Amino acid sequence: MRRRTPFRPSPPRGVEPPRDPKPRDGFAHLVVVTSGIGLYLAMLWLGVVVIGDTLPRSAVMAALIVAIAGVGYVFTHQPTRPGGS
């Protein structure tokens, strides 16, 4: 037996259905930058306080980790198509 699909009336002529809002890239960039700064500070704290390394060496290692994460994000990020779908 086949299921019947519910009846969906079509909108009147001249009236378009509402569209999905366009993605806001500005907010996404803000989240990525904030996450990068948070990751840098967390790695810096981990290197100096927990591991007991010097500040300059921990700063360099934290910067390398954030740079690797940034490159990974750039090459694996799937951009959204116009229209949001």
C-alpha cells in the first residue's frame, strides 16, 4: 500500500513563498577568529603553566598549532551556495 501525501495548497499567483535567509559570512568569520585566539591562549597556558616550558617557546608552538588548524580549516571548509541550500 502506498501512503497518501498530504495536500499542500500552492500559493496564489504572484505571491512567492518565503526564501531562506542568506548566510551571513561575517558572523562565521568572527567565530573562527575568536576560536583561533582562544586556541592560541589555551595552548600558551598549557605550555607555560602545565608543561613548564618557557614563554617564547610556548608562544611559537601555540602559533604553529593555530596555523596548522587554520590551514586545515581553509582547505576543508565547504562554502555555502548562494540562497543558503
